[in-house]
Amino acid sequence: MLLTNAHIISPGLEISNGFVEITNHRISQIGDMESAPGRGTDLEGQMLVPGFIDIHSHGADGHDVCDASEEGLEHIAQTKLKEGVTTWLPTTLTQPRDRLREIVQTIDRWAPSAPLHVPGIHLEGPFINVEQAGAQNPQFVRPPDTLELRELHEIFPTLILSLAPEIPGSLDLIREARSLNIIASAAHTKATYENIKEAVGYGLGHLTHFGNAMTGLHHREIGVVGSGLIEETLKLELIVDGVHLSADMVQLVFKSVPRENILLITDSVASSWQPDGESSIGGLEVIIKDGVARLKSNGALAGSTLRYSKGLQLAQSFTGEPLVNLIATTSWNQARALGLNQRGKIEIGFWSDLTVLNSDFEVTHTFTSNSNK
């Protein structure tokens, strides 16, 4: 395959009018159009970027990972491809132990035939602080359990574990996760900065949906939000939809945090790609109004309806960052964090996971190596 007349944007690389050649699902040549080996598929000057890597997404278009349905997972994956996502971590919710096992077993059966790359899952909950449950079902919250984590990980790889680091037993679980090469991420937490610093010593590496369901910044206790702004080893998941984080907060993060520590996510749920109306998340009733999903019971935000390419557009609009600098937050940073070899860049030898965007950041084509290796 030969893609021509493309505005190529990749970490450290920008070619205003270039081509990319693909051989055996890998990128084999990149260059200016003057040296293109043929005519190929004309992208008509559209942006060609690395395929997006969404490390936190629960569902889309009426389907939820926790439905434990192979057909549902396939529908979510096809919908994520329309957003330009080529690697996805199916993300769970706080569910009963037996149900969570069933969900992961379903992912394991489906993943080998998935239309995009599915290297593992993101386990969000159930080991969270019930006082910060947010849109997680509080009746299924339970204490940290290393045996349960190992059991799920052995069924299908857990790559990220979101938990509250301040609850008893969490530090041992973070250490266990680290031994299994699982990234531990603070989420649904009332942790203090001291709690976070201690957890970092045990292996805590990420902060889940930064700014949401965590302790905020205060001048006498900087909380989890403050820790994300000053702890250089922590990577921050950002939902850039203008709802979960204000434009000003996004600017503050980009001014304070090294680019390599910023990871754009959607945290999309079944409500995404859906019109306003009723929906659900993890057995809880949801109302979608003006494109924002909230719990019917208390109005708490219930994940997002964000489409990945829209998040990139808003991040660029809020920060004014050149796309050549910003694009790593959609792909390369995630690939490095997860240890995904030869993904996340437009580079010779890398897998041909590519997304084409028009000037309005709408996805017009998604190319995937379709290799779950």
C-alpha cells in the first residue's frame, strides 16, 4: 500500500507533502512526494498521524465492556476505529468477582480476532475508595486482593490497574502489580500527597482521569492533583472534552507537566455515539444531556461521550501546541508506557497503524496492521 499527498505528523517528524509505503503491515518507506515510488492512494493533503492508542475506554454506541458480550466488544472496536483508534485497552468497571472474571474471559475469547490491536485490559476498580466511587457502583467496591488480580491477569493480561492507594492493602497490591508488569494508577481516591509519594515508592505510575474522582489542589494539602503537577515520574490521563477538565486546567497541565507524561484518553462509555436520552453504566442509570453523561441518581459525571479525534482537536485548541509536539500524547507516550514495541510513531519498521484526519479533525480513514501480537 502506498499513501501519497499526505501531511505527515508524528513525534519529531513533520512532512507537509509526503508519502508512506506499507509492506506486510509495516511501514517500509517515508519521504517527500518528490521521491514517491508511485501514485498510490491520494490523501489530498489531509493529516496522516499515528493511530490513536486509547488506554481508557469502557464502551461506545450502546455497548459496554462489562456486558461480557463478544458481539458488543466487536461493535465497540469498530466504533473506536471510526475515531481513529488502532490500539484499545478494554476498560472494566467495579463489578462482582464472578462477573469480572466472566468479562475478562469474554475479552480473552474475542481479542485474537479483534479488528484493532488489543494487547490487554485496563482494570478500573474494584479496589477503590467507596467515598470517591463516582460512576463506579459502590455496592461492588471491595478491599485490595492480590489473588483476584493474579487470577484476572492470568486469563488475559491486565496492563493498567486503577485503584485507591490510601486504602489498607493497596500498597501491597501496587507492589504485586509491579512484579507482574502491570501499571498501577491512582483512581477514585481520597489520597493525600503523602499517600501518593509513598505509593510511588511501591510502584505507582499513573493517575487515572486526572482531576476527576480524586483530591484536589489546596494551598495546605496539594492532594492527588498537586502530586500530578510536581511528581516527575507520574503519567497523567487527560479527558480533554471541555467538561471533565476546563480549558484553563488543560493549559495548566501542559505548562507544568513534561509532554512525555501526558496521555490523552476518552474514558468513553456506552453513551458515546448516542443521542441525548437514557443510558447506563455498570448497572447504574445514566442521563445524556447536551452530549454529557451523568448518573441519574446524583448528577455525577458518568464517563465521557468523547470521540478520540475530538479530544486531540480540543487539546490543540486549548493549548495552542503545534501538532508535531502534541501528537505524542495520543500514541507514542502510551506505547512507551505500555511497552508496545514498534507502535505509536510513523517510522520505518513500525506497524502500519495510521489515522487520517481532515482539517476539522474528522477521521476519514483508519489503517491498522490488524496484528494482535
